[in-house]
Amino acid sequence: MERAFDVVVVGGGLAGLAAAAYLGRAGLRPIVIEKARELGGRGRTTVQAGFSLNLGAHALYRKGPAWGVLEELGVAVRGGVPKASGALALAEGRAHALPGGLVSLLTTGLLPLAGKLELSRLLATLPGLDAAALAGVPTAAWVDGALKTPAARAFVRAFVRVSTYAADLERLSAGAAVAQLQHAIKHNVLYLDGGWQTLVDGLRDRAAEAGAVIAPGGGAARLEARGPGEVRVRLHDGRAISARAAVLAVGPQAAAALAPALPALAAFAGRARPVKIAALDLGLSKLPRPRVAFGLGTTRPTYVSVHSAVARLAPEGAAAVHAMLYEPSGDARADERELEGALDLVQPGWREHVAYRRFLPAMVAANDLVEASRGGYAGRPGVAVPGATGVFVAGDWVGPTGMLLDASLASARRAASECAALLAREARPATANARAPEPALA
């Protein structure tokens, strides 16, 4: 059976759902195809024993591009801003006060006096730096040029990691890293009540209200771009969907596999460098040290955060905790032990209170590193696929705007806008414009 739509959106993650909502609001009839039975992709939240746990630690950058898209689409965002007090820096197997201001910077044992002076100067000038001028400079080179004290360098590298999820600072664009740090310092982040599932549900609802058909559990196997205004997607079960355009809201490798006849997609996939993390997600019946909510590794790429300290994610008196290792080694057991060691420094005795535990050894945090060698954001592909009129891409690896969810939702908005404009220019009747009964595709 083949049914016609205006646009087929492949991928039911946050980017795909946002694109569908915008397409529907533009008067088009989109269908969202998602291979998993649950929508949301990496944005899903697991609810176990009363704990709401994201797939690894997630934070929404306040007042950023994603924030603007959610606001524009009417998706409610509720949660709390993490506090600077009670935070620890983890260095050489010891915990120190993590500098969150001038007083804590002067009193912490993390840095020598020379490092404190260097760091205070850098933090004072950071908001005024021209991030765009650093687009082609590796982050490691920028840090080493700005700071001489090893402990100060380690501190800044740690904050780059926690802001970007990337540990490969030899390749990461300093322009992208500085822009991310500037935004974090100015606006901070939000941990969401109920986890990121609230974003998934909100975007799904907005897409459905705009007329999108949403079909989880029926993944796309092949896309054929037959010419302007003619796209066909074949599902794994053999059925097909015809459309006037397509938005591929998936990673670059998945996009290339869908359309092997499109060289541009193969090129995008070939140069993509996924950013990975190892994550230990915990539900603790009790927090051993209630006043300590955050720990950041400076000599090792580790992170520990009690997200339930500011967001509703756990039963009363309990805690939802995320520990992460940026750039895992590939030895899953060794990486898990390292995260356990970081937790021992931040919340000693935590093992006695584990109500739920999940280890993710190699989760993709971003589909492509923003590389200095490609000119930073300017090196990412645009939303329109070269050589394939009517085929668009969206995701955290697409477009000139931001990282992580910011890039995903900004590119989804742009892909929907360019797709709608293209179909409007065609200005020809199509059976897809009629409101046909919804097909059973699940």
C-alpha cells in the first residue's frame, strides 16, 4: 500500500517532531516515521521506582536556540537551575571546592596562586572574546595559549567538556567552545522536571495538533529521490510512502544508509566524528551528602551531578544522580569503575542506597564534533541536501547554529522553513494536499 503526503519526516526524535510541527503549521501534511516503538530517541526518559532518569545527563541551555523553538511551538519548560554552592572539583583522586565565584576561587586548594590569577583574568575577559575569530583554532591550542599554569588549563578544559560533552579538544573548534562557555556563563542551564520526556511529549503533541501523522514502530529502509516534488520512502515491511519532499532527522550514517544514491549524504557520513560518553544513571533512596550536588573532574574527564537537587525527578528524600565519562576508553568495565570512583569522592557511601542503576558504556552525545579543521560551525552541512531537490536534513550535526539540542531544533526549524518554501514555489496541486484518512503504519 502506498499513501501520499506532502512531507515524510524520517526520525521521531526531538528534531523530527519539531520539524513536523513546523511543517504542519505551514499548511503541509507531514508524516513522521520512527523505527522505535517509542518516540524521542536520545531524549527519552526512563521512569523506574519513582525516578525519572534521562539517558545520561541532559541540560537545556536557557535562552538558547532550542529554548526559542520550544517557546515558539508552545512547549512548556519547567525545572530548576543548578546552584554553584556545594560543588566539587575532582583532581588526582581528591575533592576540592569548585570555584564558582571570586571568593571560592581565592580559597580553593585546586589551583596555586599563579593559576588563580591567570584563571581570574581569563574569566573576566571571556564574555568579550570574539568566538567567531577562533572558529578554526583547536580548543587545546587556545587553552594552552591563554593559560600557562597546568591546573588552570585543566580547569578550563573541564568546563569546556561539561559545556560541549566533547573531550577531544585537539580537534574541537575553540570558536564553538568559547561560544558555548559564554552562553553558559550568561544564562546557565535548566534541569527539567520529569526529565526530557516532557520535551518529547510536548513536541509530539504540537506536531499532532498541527496535523502531522506520527507512526512509530515502522522504520524507513530506503529513500528514493526521483526528482523535484517526488520522493518515495519504503518501510522495512515493504510498504511505501510517497511525498513531495523529505526531512531526514537522523544521524549522518543513518541518512546515508537510507539514500545510498545520494553522494552528498555519503560524504557527510564519511567525515562525521561522533561524540560519545559513558553514563552511569542512578536512583538513590538517600543522598549521603545532601549539600553536595555536583562534582567535575579536572584531571580526568568525569562528571557527577544530582539533578534532583533542583528538578522534580525522584521521590521525596531520594535522589536522581548522573555520572558521566567524556570520551570513554572502550573498556566498559574500566570506565564504569572510574565513574564509581568519582561518585565515591562526591557521595561517599552511595552504594548502600542504590534503588536503580543503569550503565550506558558508549552513548552518542552528538553525531558530529564541531571541528576546527572544518572551520567550526561553518563546516557543517546546510539543511538542503546537494543534488537532491526536496530532500533536507536536520539534527545536531546540521547547520551553523549551536551544539546539541540547540543545533537539533534550530536545524529542524530551518529545514521545515526551506521545505515549505520549496513546495510553495512549486505551487502545483497534489493528492498529498487532501486530508486523507490516516494510514495504519505502526
